[in-house]
Amino acid sequence: MKKVKILVACATGVATSTIVTERIHEICKANGINAEIVRSNIGQIPSHAADVDIIMPTTNYSSDDIDKPIINALAFITGINEDQVIEQLLEAIEELNK
């Protein structure tokens, strides 16, 4: 399985993204996934998009210019629909490894 690079973005690229990053690390470790996770703020997503495999903002974000999976990571903060987001993440990683 190749290393997956995931971008986590929040408003400032500090607090919320740190919490989400830790949760993604746990999920990847539990599923035997080699992942590198980088953090940024929402405004920096376009400049990082070419260098990552998956983008996980903590707020609603969409872009017609980005051809990468974008998975809203707010569930890792609220706990609401977290299982759904975990499933989306694992499916996106599986698709990358085909």
C-alpha cells in the first residue's frame, strides 16, 4: 500500500486541524494505512492540492479546480456521523491504492 498524503484544513490551520489530524492518525494506524498528514488553513487548500491525495477541511469546501477527494472532517470534532466520514476516508484511500 502506498503512502497516502492527507491535507487537513481549518480556519487557521492550528487548533481544529490538530484535533482532526490526531483522529486521522488513529484511524490510519488501526487500519494499517501509511499516511502523512499535513495541516493548513482553508485559504491554502488550492496551493497544497497538487501535493496531496485527499483533502479534509473542517468546514464546507468545494472547488471545481481540485480533482482530489474532498471529505468534510467536521465529524471528527462533533462526533456526529463520524462513522460515515471514516467510511468515506477509507473508501477514498482504497480507491487510491487500486
